[in-house]
Amino acid sequence: MKLTRRGFLAGAGAVAAGSVAWGLDPNRAWADEEVAEEPAGTDEAVAAGFNAGAIIKAMGPAIQGGGGGKPTMAQAGGKNPDGIDEALEIARNMIL
């Protein structure tokens, strides 16, 4: 398993990733950071109980966001880049 600040967590047949995008919004007077998360698993992982949709619902509040998806893949966006580590810890506890 690998867990880094860049936001990558992998286990047997399942993965959860998080990233921060930074850029200038021409409609605002400040720079904007957005967070994205995406857990995914193989069909075998889903058969063993993995559910990306449930994981993303649990991860979302840590980044002040939300999302959804299917058991094999889900995605979420949020506004709190400082919450990536907490979100990945939540995913880690659910995957392992």
C-alpha cells in the first residue's frame, strides 16, 4: 500500500486518489483551489464488498464537498484541500 500527500492510496483491487487543482478564476479577484477524489475498484473487489459510492460519500465531508457514483467507481469535488489526508484515511479504513 502507498499513501502520499499527493493523495494516492492503493490496495488489492481497489484505489482511492485525491488531488488539488489551483488556478485563477477570471470571475473572481482571487485564486481558487479545488479538490477532487476518486475511489475505484475491480469487479472482483466489488464482489468482495468494495463500494466506491459508499466510500466517496464518507470522504466528501472531509473536503467540504460531495459526489457519488457506482460500486466500481465514484468521484467527488470539494473546497477544502487540507482535508485530503483525512479523506484518504477514511477511505483507507473502509478499504482495509
